[in-house]
Amino acid sequence: MNFFDVVNVFNLKEKFEFLEDGIDFPFYNNIPKLSTWEWAILVVGVILFWAIISVPSFLPEYRPFLYFLVTVVPALYVCKGNYSIFFKKVRARDIKTIILCLIGYVIYSAIIILVLYLVGAPATDDAALKAGASKAIYFIGLVLQLFGEEFFKISLLLIVMYLVYNFTDNRNLAIRIGIFITLLLFGLAHLSAYGNLLQVVLLQGFGSIFDLYAYMKTKNVFVSYIFHLAVDLFGSLHVLMG
């Protein structure tokens, strides 16, 4: 893996060879094939996740469980018992991917935080994180919540890829549009928590490219989850110490 491969995601001439490892994304090209009902289950899960995260006052103590329930359970259901579609053994080279993505994210986030400060829209912390970071239950909930967030992004990516590929028969275009929509919507979903449009689009949204790349490169949710967990644990500790 080249550290700068992640940049190629936005290269219009890139054919995504750097993502190829002999394992393709599931479902988008009907391999394996999902029924209309199964696609509907994934779509409903994505919509429910968006609805829950957009209303911070809705059952706040149960939110991590709800995130997990509405996205992970549907994804596992459509696997029909073949959970290796999403979960694989973490290899040594996957650890390298995680480390390089973490380095990339730290550099990217530092630049974006500086830019936000310079344009008069300084980055803010999640109010719920400030209130809950000191509680052990927060960290327990974080384990479930991040699985929910991972499957929100992955399910949304696959849904968009399926729609684009179904109409264009163009895998590269499907990946490109899928990435853009996934990152944008994931960022906007955080607007109610942070209240800073530029921040959620640039940091929580497009900053998640490193997280999404970890999945796209390996097709392994465990890899992107470990990356995401490391980032959020560091953020939580930063709030505690701050």
C-alpha cells in the first residue's frame, strides 16, 4: 500500500487498481444477489440511523445500541450466514493499512482544524461526548456505536454503488459516486451534534475517507472498525484531559 493511494480516490482518471486485492465489493453487481426486500432492509437501516443521529434528544442513553441495531443487524441478515462477506481475519498488512490511515488522518485533521480556525469557524467538540466521556458506560457504548457507524457508511456505499452500477454498468463511476455521497451524508449526520457545517462536512465527513479507505482496501469491517475505534478513543481521551 502506498500512503498516497488514498488520494487517488478523488482522481477522475484513477481506475482504483490500488483497491484491488482479488476481493470485490459485495452485492452491488448482484454477487451475491440480494432481493428487493433485502435491499429495502438495508435502505431502511440507513434511514433509521440518519433519523436517530439527527435527533440527539431521542433516547440518548440507548443510542449506541440503536445505532448497532438498525445497521449491523440488517447487514448481517442479508449475509444469510456468510459473515465473511464483511468480516475477515486481520492480517499483518491490514495493520499497516490502519497505521498509515491513522497517520494520514492526523495530518488531514490538523490541516482542517487550522483552516476552520482561520476562516472563523473553529472546530467544536460533541456536547454528548463532553457529558459522557468520563463515564465507563460511554466507552462500552462506543464499542457498539462504532459498529453501527461503520455499517451505516458501508451499507450506504453499497446501496449507491448498486444504483449507479445498475444504470451505468460502470464500476469506477459507482465507486466514485458512492464514496462522495457516503462521506457527505455521514458528515451532515453529525450537524446536530457539532453545529458547525464546515466542520462536519470537512472533518467528520470527508475526513472519514481514511476510515472508508481502510474498508475498501481490505473489504474487512474489522480493519475500518479498529481504525475508527482508535480515532474515537483518542478523541475521547483528549476531551477528558482537556
